[in-house]
Amino acid sequence: MAETDPYKILGVAKDVSEKDLRSAYRKLAKKFHPDLNPGDKAAEERFKGISVAYDLLSDAEKRTRFDRGEIDAAGQEKPDRQYWRQQAEAGQGARYRSGSNPFAEEDFGDIFAEFARGQQGGARGRPNQRRRGRDESYSLQVSFLDAVRGATNRLTLPDGRTLDVRIPTATTEGQVLRLKGQGGAGINGGDRGDALIEIHVQPHTHITRDGNDLSLDLPVTLSEAVLGGKVTVPTPGGPVAMNIPAGSDTGRRMRLRGKGVPAHGSQEAGDLYVTLKIVLGEIDDKLAEFLRANPPTTQVDPRAALLAET
């Protein structure tokens, strides 16, 4: 029988912090995501269960209600007698603790009947009242460049449906997108609720982001650093040519204006900061022979400043 406890599904304790909860979810989601396990039905089912569990526990209100036993692992109400008795205890305080039960057995029957009427359409006399469906929360992992440039990603929901989610330019980690009419079904012909999509941005191997500016470590050869010249630099808008001055050191920082996060709304395009990293690669025998035969006339200790501070 499949595990239903959201804490056990995500492998976390009940007192898990929001940060550790998100970390556990990301690790499992990456492992079992359908795109990374094509044709694996078991992985797909695990991914659905992981998504449902995280959707519940990442919502503070839902998590609290689940812990109190008011809703089940799917987020549905649990109108059992234990819940109502707990509410009676909380509401009646000392009177209940003193041994005088404020709710007799028949009182619970009345409560359940009233609850059932509310579930079916509200107050008496309005059994066919139209009610809007509930909003439903989901999580979507997107690549770094999709978040920077904007894109459309497909999200697979726990019930098997798919949603094409438009990722706006300059989307940030944790941003929530609202898709109107893609949530829970309405009651008695009511409108559907909305889908709330929380975005999680995967880190890039070489590029980092600070607001609208991007930073990139660019590998260059020894020849390019010594002699200078044009090199190709990847940017969100495509590769561009950049001129490296002759005699450039590792760590030299250069700016490409307007080549960071693209312009969006009232925001201008950010800049791309390129830091040079000299990569020797395989040393040519002729280069090694030349260096041995022609030692530099000016001796520079590249570690002098470092040693002076230690």
C-alpha cells in the first residue's frame, strides 16, 4: 500500500523547517521527475505523491490543519468526532476540563448534519448555490536561463493533467504564478479555482544572477590572455564577440552593457559581467621550451599580496 503521510513521503520530521522542507522536496523531485524518467510509471507515481505532499506541507495553514487532524493528506476536510471534540475542548476551556462535557452525543449529530448541509451548498433553502472551486498550489522547477529569458514550461499535475505555464522574463526563485481557472472544479456550476504555481529556479553551472545583472566566469587560453583578441561570450540573447585586451590576467572583470537579464516591464536590460579565467590546457612542447629559454626579465611574485596578509 502506497505511503500517504506527507512527512514520510518527503522523508522529513514533523518539526522540519521551511528551508529543509524545500530542500528535501527539490532532491526528490529532481530524482523522480517524469522528464528524467521517461516511461517509468513508478517514478511518475512517486513524483505525483511528492508534489501533493509538498503542496500540503509548504502551505502553513494546510500544514497546521493537517497536524491537528482537520484535513487528510490530500487536503480534504475530516469532519470526524475527534476533531469536533478537540474544538469543544479549545472553545469551552475550564468548563470542559472540570468534567462538564458541553457537547452531548446528540449535539455531535446536529453538528455533522449542519456540516453536511454546508458541504452541499451552504445554508438551508439554498442547496443549489453556485460555489467557486478552491485554489490549488503546485511547484515547478525551471532552468536558470528559462527564468532569465522567459519561456513556457509544461507542468504535470498529480491527477495526470498537464498545464503549459508561461514563465515571465526575470522570474525569481519562489515567485508564485497564478493560472486562472486551472484549480479545483466549482460546485453546482461555479467557476473553477486558480492554480498557484511556485517557481524554483535551478542554478546554472557558470552564470549567477544579482537582480538584473549576470556574472560569468569565462575560460580563455594563455595565448588569448597574452596577445588579446576577440572571443565569443554566451549571453541570454545569444553569443556575442568581446575584445580581450593584450596582457589580461586571470580575474580581470569586464562588462557587456545590456547583455544581462533582458528588459521587462519598466526595467531596463541588466549588464553581463565577465571574469576571465586562464586555462592552460595541454602544454605544447615548443611553448615549454620557449619559456625555459626565455625567462621573464621582470620577476613578479603573483602571491606576494596573499603572503603579506597571512
